[in-house]
Amino acid sequence: MILELSHIYKNYYETDEDHEPVLKDVSLSVEEGEYLAIMGPSGSGKSTLMNIIGCLDRPTSGSYILDGVNILDQDDDTMSEIRCHKVGFVFQSFHLLPGQTALQNVMLPLSFAGVRREDRRDIAAQALAKVGLGDKLDSLPNQMSGGQKQRVAIARAMINRPRILLADEPTGALDQKTGAQVMELFEQLNDEGTTLLMITHDVNVAARARKTLYIVDGRLGDSLEGTGWNPSAGGAV
């Protein structure tokens, strides 16, 4: 088991007495090499769940084990190390540095990981070649298409060989054809052994994963029965 969440709750406090539960008794186990999609409507708690899995946020209560480490016992410095080495992130809006080339964007995590300066360029160039951008090393983000920018983001996310890749609405800013190409790249990475967890509201994107779970009103399950949400209709049943 690479990831295990048990009875996770997350509250956002407006006052000491008043709080709004966003995640409600969420439990989740992910095996190494799994490709899992989590679907949910806007406001369902899926981004909050992704932030907790990615060690960007902490739950109000519950337990979280990632690659054998009890995450909630770790201090901030250790959490930063875990994010650097164990988790890769791919976001809808790419999050590339606009003044940096594709190569420089991909090299950035290597500097945080302590990779020797003389080795970073070759490693990053190989990562970009793997995602089909070997000819775009010196291109700035504003010189690339949305699909190319997302491929740079994927290369950057994978550069430190994380234990798990998290993708938050990875095709949300892309047209259908380009989104399909990105999903093919995810499938290739999974076939090579990458554990992949993706959140989406798009039923067609979720269908590309090996398994789908659903989060509605902060509760996670393997069925939509009784939730009142119909993703194909884009809203309530």
C-alpha cells in the first residue's frame, strides 16, 4: 500500500465555535501502480482532498500514511522533503514560471532536490524528450500551446521520480484533442509503473483511469447511488 487515509475530516473555521466540514470521514487506500480517478462536482471537497494527499494541507483529524511514513507526525521541513521526493503535481493551469524556458522550469525541482548543477540540464532535457518536447527546450511558456505547457508540467512533476503523481483537472484548460493526448501520456506513465491519482469533474476523463471513486458533499465512495449527482448531466439528477 503506497497511500492510506483513514477517517479524514477537514473543517474550515469561521469562528472558534463555528466551522464548516469540507471532508467527512474520508478513507482511501491506493496500491502502488494504481491509476485512480476521483470525480466530484464543484465544491465537493475534491481539491481539499488532493491538497491533503499532496501534503499541502493537513486534516482536522484522521490519519495519513504515505509510503510507510505517518505524514501527520512530520514537521514542516520534513513535509517539504516529502513533497519534493515523493509527490509530483500536475495542475489545470500548468503553474509554469513565465520568464523561464521549458528546460529551466523542469530543472527547478532538481535544484531543490540537491542534484548537481552540471547534471540538471541533461536530466531535464531527457525528461522533456520523453514527453515529446525535445525540440522545445528553450521555448518560453508564451511560445507554447496549452498541450505543450501541460507536457512541460508533467515532465517537471516526474523529474524527481515521485512515488505518486497527483493531477488536478489536468485537461481542464485544454481542447478535447489535446486533452486526449495528455491522457495518453498519463496512461503511458502508469503502464511504466507510476502511481497516478487524478481528480476531475469530467466523466470522459475519469473513464481513462483504471478505477473511479466519487466525492460528493465531502464524502468519498465507489458509487453515486443516493448522492443526487449525475456527472453526465453536469449536475443533480
